Amino acid sequence: MANFSKSNVPQFSLDVYQNEFLPEGGREVNAIVTVTATGGGTIGSVTTAPHLWSAGQGPSAAVALMVDCSGSMDYPPTKMRNARDATAAAIDTLRDGVHFTVIDGTHVAREVYPGGGRLAVADATTRGQAKQALRKLSAGGGTAIGTWLRLADRLLSSADVAIRHGILLTDGRNEHESPQDLKAALDACAGRFTCDARGVGTDWEVKEVTGIASALLGSADIVADPAGLAADFTQMMEAAMGKEVADVALRVWTPVGTTIKFVKQVAPTVEELTDRRTEAGPRAGDYPTGSWGDESRDYHVCVEVPAANIGQEMLAARVSLVVPQPDGTVGNLGTPGLVRAVWTDDMVASTSINPQVAHYTGQAELAQAIQQGLDLRKAGDIDGATAKLGRAVQLANDSGNADTAKLLSKVVDVVDATTGTVRLKAKVEEADEMTLETRSTKTVRVKK
């Protein structure tokens, strides 16, 4: 396996937090794996392959901006103008040398700039031309997001670059293609580029927008007021420009007789990765994590080990970070982390829950309670919704997740946060409910 020279990429470190002690007969081992990338974001660094970086510019990248231009973007008329301004602001944030395209999305996808099935290369001239081309964007037609994603994929894949990224804006439901068509498009694009998705206004479907971002390992959010789009697009593009390494995977090796119960990202958001495993040799599997800049993320790994006697110990899993190389091999990033199991008759040791594991188990339950509560509320099950959202308030309070607690307080009247006693509000602003649902998976970091 290839290893990187120190100057090539951000330095990755991997820390494991767990209680390794199990009681006699105990079989479930939980660990939080914290992955941190530092020293990236520096101009002139090199990514995985030397031919994939532009001189003095950091890693080469290609970005597709997909703008909803369906008929509903005309209501109110300022929405389309805000979308044009936001796209212009994102174009201004592009680094020199980055390949880019702008796509007009309706029930079909159309190239706005540069056109001709190719990408432009960002400089003062092409930025100016692209912003001129944005004036041609007008609202009319339906919504078929799968067609936008497929065009973005076709264009992004035409460039030999290290980082491929999409930014997608929609204001409505995906009414002009079937859910199966959108899923097929997402399956086709997964692993080929990452994508941030934004819903503007309140007429779009939260599960569609979060589903797109989740499948393509990007972020999802609501911009309830179209006036906030430019700031949001600038921030998204800055984050995209800060990415240094693409296609990083969490590789989990387990010994014979061990089963992986789940692997999920738990910070900065909850993201289920278990079903995305690809086999990577005997008893090893890779879980995709997307692109990285200077950042830190936490993952929860849960494995089931064979039962053993008091005093025995075993390596339950080995977790490492890998990235593909141009020659088809993979390179290792940082030193692997070890997850262990030790059987003991010390009840205090074997029954105490590691604080990191406890914290993120609560954050995952919090996200689930919010989503279930809002679904029950929509279905008219007041008692069920009150119970779930009350539990969510309690979990947000216990874990110090102040942002989520604030969002919850716009949907329920909190009687007692410590016990989770709440009343559903009779009238809830649609934007408040959609914001809570969209941001329900955002977690608060555990204090190490």
C-alpha cells in the first residue's frame, strides 16, 4: 500500500474512545472514532495524485451549480433574482483554475454556461461571462432533479480533477419524474461527486433535499428567506474550495466470528453508513466519507464479538482511513485505530458506558425522535407526536444541543425540559417546522 509523503495532504489522525470491558457473556462492543484532518487548506499542497493539482492553487476541482428555474421560482418574483445573485456570489468565490459549469434545472436540464458539453476554467474573464449568462435565467417549466444531477455528473466527469462537487438549489417538489428515477440518478452519481443541496422557501420536500445531500455526502439546509441565499451560497462555495482530499473511506477490518452491527457518522451530523459498505478484501469493508478539508468528524462503530471467558481479550476491529491512488491501489492516511474487547468480572468496569458513546447514542436518538415526531404530527397522531417531540426536547436539553432545543421550542411549548413534558403548538410556521426537520441530524460535539 502506498503511503503519502508528509507534504502532500492534510495530516489525518484517528482516535478511538470506548469502554473495552465486557461482562462474562457480553458481546456488543461500541466505539467512537474521531477523525481529524489538519494542515490542509494550504495553497500549493498536493492531493492524492501530483497531476491533479493546479500550480500554487491547491487541489484541482470542478464544480457544477444547479439552479432551479421551474415556474414556481417566479413566486415571489424576487426569488429568481435572489437565486441569480446567489449563483453570481458563488462564482465570485471560485478559486482561479477551478473548472465550473452552471446548469438551469426544470423538467429538463440545460447548460447555461459555458455550454457545449464542457466546463469553463475560472478566471476574471470566465467569471464575468458566467455572471452575464445568469441574466438569461428565467422561471418556467417543471422539476425533474434527476436530470440535473445526471447532466452535472456528465460535465464534472469530463475534467481530470481531484475534487468534484455540486451545489443544488430547489424551491419545489420533484414532480416531473418518479421517485424511482431520482433514486436511480442518485445511485448513478454516488461516489462520483459530492453535492450540497438547499431548499429555498417552504414549498419543497424536506426528505427529497436531505436525501440528495445524504446520498451524495454533502450538506442539506433550508433557506426560508430567499434574501439569505447569497450568503449561504458563498459559504457553501468557500467550504467546497477548502476541500483537499476526495473519496476518503473508513476501512473497518474485523476478525473471524465478528459481525459489524452498524457504522454511522455522528458528528457534525448523523449519517447512516452501514448499507454503503463496499468489500475491501478478507473481512474488511470500506465506508465512504466523501471529501475532506481542515475538519474533524466522529463515527460510531458497533461490532458483535463471540462470547468469551473472564480474563480473555481480543482485537474487535481495526479502523483505518484509505484513499484511492491513480494506479488503482489505495493509500493509507494516518495510523489505524484499534477497538478492543476485554472480558472482566469487575461489574463497575463492565457496566460503565463510555461518555463519548453515551453522548452520540443520545444524539442519534434525538435525530430519530424529531423525525418520527414530525411525521406523526403530519399524520394527525397528536399523542404520538407529543411523546416523541417531548423525548427530543429532553435529549436536546441533556446533551446541551442548544440549537436543536431552540428549533424544537418553535414547534412545541416546553413545560419541563428535564422530563420532556411538552404541548404541541396549535399553530406552527411552516418554515419553522421545515427548519427543524432539515436540521434534525445536526449534532453537538461531545466535550472531550
